[in-house]
Amino acid sequence: LVCSLAPTALVDGSSWRMMLNVGRVDGSAMPASWAASGGRLLLPLGVRFDGGRAQPSDGAVKFVGPRGEESVAVEESDGWHATEKNFLGESELRFSLQIGGARR
């Protein structure tokens, strides 16, 4: 995508569909027993960036686990920030959402 607009102008007021890739990361401080299988959990998530707030499009993400279909609550958190382009023309978008535990 080539655009002359600043990253903030591109993001503010937009909605994005993304995939959370949850699992163990090499060098993590997590206890060795957590995510020991090496499996990954992919969770589709919609996010709306509006007025400095990052809001989930849905109140939860769903996946099929060992206990059948489960739902994980997703809530608004701290907001978002887009950096201006660096000398390579790259920008960075940082945001956070609060994700709860799985429930059946």
C-alpha cells in the first residue's frame, strides 16, 4: 500500500480483521509446562480503531478446543498508537485488548 497520508490518518476510523497467533515463544519466561505441545491457537479477531480507542468488533472470539467450542471474552483496553514513517517508509501500529480466560 502506498499512501501519502500519515499512519494515524490511515488507521483512525478504520476496522481491521486480524488473526491472533497464540502459543509458546522461544526464550519465553513461561513455565515449561505451559504450551509444552508446541501447538498454536489461531483466533480471528475484528478490531475498530476510533478516536484513540481500540475496540473489539465482537465481545468474544470462538475456537474449537479439546472440550468442544469455547469462547474467550475480548474487551477494550489501553487504546492504540501509530508511529510515523521511519527512513525506510515503515510505520508501526501498537494496541492492546483485554482477553479473558476460556469458558465453555
